[in-house]
Amino acid sequence: MAVATDEQVGFVDDEKILALLEAGRAADRKRALEVVAKARDCKGLQLEELAILLQTQDEEVVGRIYEAALDVKHAIYGRRMLFFAPLYVSNACANNCLYCAAF
């Protein structure tokens, strides 16, 4: 069984993530649509912008997110189907994922 070192424990800042998600929940439709437009340009998003998209409950914005995701996918990969699998370089893991058999 892999045991996390002191340096590995806490590498994810839970408080920062929760604060970003809470702030993202407060964003209005206009700001969310601005973030979707930026995402469609394939230039990347800041964590604050990602939190806005993750927290939106607006059906129109969610639909635009799906449309933008498809556009970005086609711009980067074309019409190919791709599969991704996690690849680990060592057996020392500190992520505590539910699917991991190391526990």
C-alpha cells in the first residue's frame, strides 16, 4: 500500500477551490457567456473562469458550454475519437481517488 509523504499531503488547496467555486456561483449569465466565448477561442481558462462554468445552473449557458466544447474538440482533434487513461510513473499516490486499488 502506498503511503503519502508529508510533502504530498495537502498539495491540493481545498479552501482555495471551495472559495473559487463559491465565487463562481455568484457570476451572472453575461459573465458566464463571456467565459464560454473565451473558451471557444482555445486560449485556455483561468481557475476563476472554470469555476464559473462549473457552477452555472443556467440552461442556456450549459447548452453553450456543450457547443463550445464540441467546437474546441473539433478544432484541436478534428473528427477523431480519442480515449485517455490515467498514466502513473510511480506507485506513490496521494490523490485518494475512489477508483484506485492502492487502498
